[in-house]
Amino acid sequence: MRQVAIAGIGKTRFGALAEETILSLAAEASSKCLKNAGVSPDQVEAFFLGNFAGPSFVGQNHLAPYVASEVGITGVPATRFEAACASSGAAFHHAWAAVAAGLYDTVLVTGVEKMTSQPTPRVAEILAGAGDSQSEVRAGATFPALFAMIARRHMHQYGTTREQLAAVAVKNHANGALNPDAHMRKTITVEQALNGKPVAEPLTVYDCSLVSDGAAAVLLTTIERARDMAARPVLVRAVAQTSDHLALDRKADITTFPALRLAAAQAYRMAGVTPADIDFAEVHDCFTIAEIIAIEDLGFAAKGEGGPFSAAGCTGLRGTKPVNTSGGLKSKGHPVGATGVAQICDLVQQIRGEAGGRQLERRRTGLAQNLGGSGATCVVTIVSEA
Amino acid sequence: MKQGTVYTETVIHSAPEQFVHEAPYQIAIVTHDDGSRATVRIRGEAVHIGDRVEFIEAREGVLYYRKVQ
């Protein structure tokens, strides 16, 4: 297999962007990415688009050629990937595999979601489409409800507290306040988080990620070609994508994500590293409990210790294992189809030293973890300085 | 009547469009005595992890359970 590098990145800002369309967002991120790499549209050999629910959110299907042609890419494969909130993580995985295998030399991967044109109950219903429609969704479950049930069980088995969940939200908002592209650039207190409006008990609005519009893009090519391009390349050392049952009630233990543990084990093996070698990470904090479980399943903290690890500040900007320096899905925002690729962009910004006020000193090797649904898809990526 | 134990639960305040008129409502994952699991709707008194619950009825594909008194 060939060594693959990220040769360019492009992001829109995240937020409730009433003036933007799914097309304008995806085209902006894609064009910025090509410009960042110094590559023209006719050099792109395939276009992979991550998008969860464009047809439901904005009534547009056949999205990949729709976006590709807008940025001047025609005559090549243009394909949409759907894997719930891991849609662009899945697109990234398949683009990496295609370049590594020698099928294409240069692939553009873009993720996009335009969510805020729908009212909240309709958004909840569309997102619930990533759950099992014959069981949990029929019973009235929303995604906050599924993660609330995970949180309840984690609290029951390990003594995780609401204060520890709140610590995750407070930390991610503090980081997001330093990110000019973030959806919600404001700090919050533990008291605010604890007293937020209930969404699905024990989760309040402060435990939930944001409903956002936004897009992100990365250009993948071989390490040799990337060295001749405009931006400093970042080496993709491992990408692993795994799957599991959709329904939560099909899992023996819901306090862990088996797909995440499997993807992490595969990625660590592929990269030849251990959790201790990871300098920083972007994890899928769709809900505060998801970040706590992610840092356990990735091996940053022992099982059941994710809450105390977070509350002790270990995952903060100055902690031993900085997590979600971008602000995470909680504060940066979560345009679901864009999230997987946006996480990769955040890793690249840190490694290049372009992270501004949230810049880390120790930033050689970063990990991204992107989760679909309540764990039915997981993608883990490890990147390093080239 | 089919019985089981509450494995986990939540009370939903922010409901999807089709259930907005029913909120707040409680759902739970129940572990039946034969080991099988189901995601169900709770009627009546709120339940907690470890509570015993029993099947009441199935309506439009939704399983309704209540706390065993």
C-alpha cells in the first residue's frame, strides 16, 4: 500500500447560517481546500462526499455530482457516502483506501450538512433515522434519549456524575471560544450546565452537541505528490472503519462502543503506536457522555475512569491528553455529515501550527474518532507530521 | 404476563415531531427474564434501573410496560 497524505484542508465556519445553502457550503469548503493544496479542479481524480440527510433536510438528492460540478470537477467518479454522523469519516476512509491502493492519486473528500432550515422536532425526527426504525425509534427514542440511556447506565455501573459530564461541556466550550470557526464561541460554567433545560434525563441542553450548518474538505494524495504541493503535508498513518448493530438494545453492554474499540485497536496496530503515543485527539462528543466513553474506549483512561479523568482537567488544553481542542461537536458545532472531515481538518491545523489561541506545543501525532448513530459506525484516524 | 428488569431508562422532554404531544414520556431498555431485550415505553409511575416491570400491551408496534406493584 502507498503512503497517503493530507495535502490540503478547507472549512466553512459552523453555525446557523441562514444565508448559506448545502451547495454554497460544500462548494466553499471544497474550493478552499483545493486552493490550500494548490491543486486545480481538473487534477482531482475522484470526489467523495459525506452527507447524512441532505434529501430530508433540504430536499436535494444526487448530491456528489451536484457539489463536484459546482467547484469545476466533472467527468470523474463523484459519490455520496452515508453513515449517519460518521458519513464523512466513511468517505475519508474509502478515499484513503483508494489512494493507498493506487486506484487514484488525488481524491477530494468533502463533508456537508445543512440542518438549521428545519424546526427542532423535525431535526430530531430526521436524526432519529440513524437509529433502528423498527424498535427504538418506534418507541419514541431520539438520539439524546439513546445517549441519555447510555449515560444512566454508565453512572450506574461506574459512579459517573452529572458534574463530570458538565466538566466535558465546560472544557469544550472554553476551547470553542478560542476557535474563530466555531458555532458557539462562549464559555459556560458547571452550574449553567447542571441547570440547563432537560432534553432527555439526565442530559440537559448543555450535554448535547449543536444543530449546525457547515462543511469541511480535505485533499488526499500520495506522500510523494503531497511534498510538491503548496501546503505542508500531514501523513495519514492509519484509518479504520468498523460497524455494529444499530439498536442499542442489541448490545450486551451499552457503556462501551465495541465498534470504537475495534477501530481503535486496528488503527493503533496499523500506525504502530499505543494510546500513550497520541499527543491530542478530536473525539465524537455528540453528547458529553460520548466523549467520556470515547476516551475510555480509546485507552486514554481506564474503563469507568473517563468521568474523573475529565473532571481532573486531563483532557484540557493544558492537560496530559488534550481532547477536542477545536471545541468539539459541543461548541464548534455538529453539521453531522461534515463532522468526520472537520475533525481531520482540526488535527491538520494543530500539526501545522495553525490553531491560533488553542495551539498545542506537543502536537506531532493526532487521532480523530468519528461515530455514527449510537455506535453502529466508527472511524478512527491517526495522523502525524510528515 | 411477560416481566423483566429495567436495564436503563430516560424521560424524554424534547420529542421528535410525531411524539411532541406526548412529551415528557419515559422509555426504557428492559432485560426480560429469558435474557432478551427490548426498548419499550413506560406507562404510569416512573421507573429506575433495576426496577421490575411487566408488559401491558403492544400498540402500533410500540411495547408498553409498567412497574410491577
